[in-house]
Amino acid sequence: MTEHTYLTTEELAGKIKYDPRTIRERLKDSVLLEGVHYFRPFGGRKILFLWEAIERDMKIPSVNQPVGISGIPMANGAMVHG
């Protein structure tokens, strides 16, 4: 059985050096996806992040593109360009 490290928003913020508010307002549901990077135990409001999934995906190199041009990140690591 695979071991998982579950983190609160504040614990994740300490590990990746982001403000908890940035995680809640900018990363959650854009690059951190429910069911992949976090879940809500017992269907409640509390959120637990899965460290192993976040660590794996944050190391995926960004797409080679000129500075200032961005896309929408997908769960599989690809980018959708508008």
C-alpha cells in the first residue's frame, strides 16, 4: 500500500514557500486539482493536500515559450494555449 503525506493549506504553504492565501485563491482549482492534488475528507469543507502528487507535478518543466505568454495547465502536465 502506498503511503501518502496529507497536508493542510498552511503546512503546504510552508513546504512550497507560498502564502496560504495564494494557494487558496490562485493555485487551488487552477494547477492544484481536486481528486489529483487535494481532497475533502468525508465530503466536508476541510481540504487535505496530497504532497506526493504536488511534488511530482510541480517538478514538470514548463513549456518552452516566450516570457509573458502563458496557457492553462492541465492535470496531465500539458498546457492549453488560447
